[in-house]
Amino acid sequence: MTLLTNAQRATMLENGRRSAAGQDIDPLPVVKLFTPDANATWLLSELDPEDPDIAFGLCDLGLQCPELGSVRISEIASIRGKLGLPVERDRHFTADKPLSAYAEAARQAGAIRT
């Protein structure tokens, strides 16, 4: 499974260009990635236009301290859970609030809940 569709990649690059240009944006997460056999989840909203392997979003490695930050897509793709399963894209995820709202809810809950 590809972690990002072409449409998601295009949207995330556009968000990254706007952010790099200094615009104060709070976009909706574009994609949700998760480990089916572990507790890691990523809600990603941007790709760095200079290095599109670097994404920005809400990262939750299952340690009860989700945080906003950058991560390499290639590193996420290399992760395997307890049973050796790769990271998947949640095909049914549709964001209904901006990334900051997911981050606040995750801080309060200690995990991303979508």
C-alpha cells in the first residue's frame, strides 16, 4: 500500500508551500497513518516543498505523549509492529477539524482518537 495517494501528496505539498511562505495556516490533516499491530498513529497535513520526504503533523507513537512535529515518510514506511505488519493508510479517515484541534484533543486524551 502506498502511504500517500497522488492527491494527498499534492494537497500536502500545497500546505507545505503555504507554510514555507510564512502563511499562518492550520490545515485539516490530509492523511492518517497507523500501525495495525502497535499503537502508533500519524495525522499529517504538510510536506516540505524542499524535501517532500519530510512531513509535518501530529505524531503519536503510543507512549501517551502525542506531539506536533516533522517526520520522514521513508522512516514511517520502514516501521513494523509487533507482528511485522507495515504502516497503513486509513482509507476511511476524513478530517473534520483542523490539526490544532486534533492536537489539543490528543494532549488531553494522551493519544490520537479519530
